Amino acid sequence: MKRALDLVVAAAVLLVLAPALVVAAAAVGLTTGRPVLFRQVRAGRNGVPFELLKFRTMRDAAPGMAGPEHDLQRVTPIGQLLRRTSIDELPSLYNVLRGDMSLVGPRPLPLTYVERYTSEQARRLDVLPGLTGWAVVHGRNELGWDDRFLLDVWYVDHQSMLLDLRILLRTVGLVVRGSGVNHSETITMTEFGADRR
């Protein structure tokens, strides 16, 4: 049932919002240049790598500005709009159709993070990553890593269709408010486990 919901909703949203996708792609192409899509290898279920698709919201990193602590300085004006409205995430619906992701699950993180997880944190990889999730509706990027992983593991232990529908409904409200997009006023998102390398 979860896979059926993923397919129906992802296909319907892509179809209904096709004009918005075209406009967003054109806006990114005209203001940021090519490529229009941001591609990054993320860890899927059981840590299996897949290529996540999103609209580009940042300029290329200048020397010495490659870390996530510099991301907010690289976000373009059109990128801020796409991030605030979550339109930048729409290409990830293709990942849902492919089966790389689900609509609901722990957010997919960079593959390099996997080796930094504790055994408990690694349990977030027991399910497909999601476009939205339990941690997302409890603070999005404003959460610290410990809280985020606790919520992810809680979802793994309590997942159900009813919970997924509840998360999807709460996500709509989150997107409308545009809250929790950045970790703070200066950082989009901190890097997990940077001090462990």
C-alpha cells in the first residue's frame, strides 16, 4: 500500500505541477546557469547509493567555500524562493517513482555520513528515505543531528499508513508557512560528524 501511495501521489503531483516545474527550470537556467538540476549521491535503504535530484539553488562553490557552513552565502535569490516553497524538491519525485525514495521516511543524507553513524543512528537506513518525514515535521533543518536521528529511528519503529498520511498533511502546512528551511540565519544545515573525521 505504501508503494502504491508513493506512485499515485508522485505521478499526480508531477502531472499537476508540470507547469511549475517548467517555470522553475527556466528560472534556474536563466539566473544560475546549467546544469539546472543538482545531483548528489545519497544513501538509500540499507545504505545503497542513489543519485538524488533537486533544482539547483546555489552558485558553484568558490575556493574555500565548499562546506555546508558556506551554503547560505551561495544561495541565489531564485534559490531562496525555491527552497522556501520546497519547489526545489519536486525533481525528487522522480526518485520516488524510480523506487529510490518514498514520500515519507528519513531524509536521504550524503553517502559519506553512513560510516559516521552509531549502530542506533544507522537504523534510519532500515527503510526507504523520504521526501518528507517525522523529523521534517518536527523542525526540518532547525533540528540538531541528535534530535533528528532520534525522530528518524522513532519513525522506523512506528511506521504505518496512518502515520504517513499524518506526516504528509503536516508537511503541507510546513511548506505553506515556509518554516525551518535553514538551520539558522547564517547556516542552511550543519555537517554531521565533521569532528569525527
